[in-house]
Amino acid sequence: MDRDQLRTLQAPLKERYQAEPDAALVTLSASGELGEGIACSVQTGRALAEAGLHPATGGDGSLLCSGDMLLEALVACAGVTLRAVSTSLGVAVRSGRVRAEGDLDFRGTLGVDREAPVGFSAIRLSFELDADADEAQLETLKRLTERYCVVYQTLAGGPALSTALSA
């Protein structure tokens, strides 16, 4: 897809959302079924993903770790966003690699140390690109990818969360 095709594809959406801001409000959802043992099956829309305990919390490594899935969602979103931004700007990116790393202290989630954080204490996102771009263009790609990546902005902004439980 080139810049003109992308703009043609997105132009009617942008016009509609300017005229009707409520049309741009969409609620995404995910659901899962509690599985046997300590597992949860999640329907991804393309396949069934079964998540379980990470080996550092007692899992055997045969099930997906939700922390890994979070980093995978960040990589996917950042990669798609970078491609869209580079296409829109006309910056040729032949290929590239996106990587996310996150630091966890499993003492927190296991309740071993109440002072240890539960969740990622740091996440690093990096890109290695084969691109025809100078330093200024690369900085613009990075800045706009950060700005428009839904998962990145969600993690950076810390959305309001709520929980409901019924039996």
C-alpha cells in the first residue's frame, strides 16, 4: 500500500469522524473461558489462545503467559502504526524488527514480598529498520508511532480500570 492508497482508504473515515465524533467511539472487547487447572482460553478472532501460569509462577511453559501476550500486543500495534506512519510520510521502510521487553518481579504477583510491584516495572520498545531515512525522519517515525499506537498510549496513560464479579 502506498501513501495515496492509505489516504484514500482513511479519508472518508476521517471526514465522518470530524462530522460525527460519536461515530469514532468504539468499544473493543475480549472474552475467555476458564479452563481446566489454572488456565483461561481466549478467543482472538483468528484462533484460540490458552493462557496459563508463567514458569516463574509454577507453569510448565506449555500455555501462553498473559504478560507475553501484552508485550506481543504492543509489538503488533507499534509495528502496524509504524508502517502506517512511514507510508503516510512517504518514508521507505523495506523491512524491520520490533521488539518489546518488560521487567517483572514475580515476588509481587506471588505475594512473597508486599513491597515488590505486581506488573511490569519497565517496558522497552525498540525498532531496527532497513529504511531510506535520515536521523530526523527516524525521530519523526518514532515520535508519531508513539503518539498514534493505541497499545503504547494505553500503557503510557494508565486508563481508568474497573472490575466486576458476579456468581
